[in-house]
Amino acid sequence: MIKVDTYLFFDGNCGDAMRFYERALGGKLNMMRAKDSPDAAKFPPGSGDRILHAHLDAGGAVLMASDWMHPSPYPGMNGFSVSLSVATAGEAKSFFDKLAAGGKVTMPVEKTFYSDAFGMLVDRFGTPWMVMVEPPTED
């Protein structure tokens, strides 16, 4: 078995972002702050309230994240999108609207030649998303 999950890095607002995703996607969220780690002394000064690790399980879809802890500057979110696939156009529109709240729509949800509904956005935390109806598989 192989499993690929998404791990995002934030610049001090991981907790807010992950609670937003929990509300938008549903599921169960677990988070640990740096100061609650058994290795808390290893982290940079002032990072105690930063999120060391967050894990959202939304019906088997897993999204993980943490705040940037490296001494180098936060690089931002570039060169990728988180892809959310759902069963119906109604679900796609609903999730899209929740994720887009306070963010920027880069392609409104619409029917395409490859999906009954597809849209792209950057949420208010800077995470790029693609939301789509998964096309049926051919056996």
C-alpha cells in the first residue's frame, strides 16, 4: 500500500489555518504546540505557541501542517496546489465556497471537459487549492 498526504508550512498562523480547514472540510483535528513537546528546549526562542504538528483527518483525507521553525526566512507557499476531489458538483461548489471565504478565486467553479465541476482558489492563509468532481474511472 502507498499513501501520499499533504504537509503544509505556515508562518505563525498554522493553528488558525487548520481550524479553518476543520470547519470547511469537517473531520478531526489534532495539534501540538512547540512548548508542549518533550523537546521544547530545541526550538527557537519565542516559538512556544507555534504549532509543531497538526493533523486533520477529514473522512480519510489527511492534511498535515506546522508553523515554520527553521531559522531561514519562511519561503511561502509556491509551486503546488492542494487538490480536493469530491463526488458531485454540489459538493465541489460547497467546499469551494467555504475555502474561498476571505481568499482569492483564481478560477470559478465551472464544468470543464475533464470534470463536472472544477475551480481554483488561494485561501486566506495563502494555500492554493483545486476543487473538483473526480471523473469516473474506466475499467
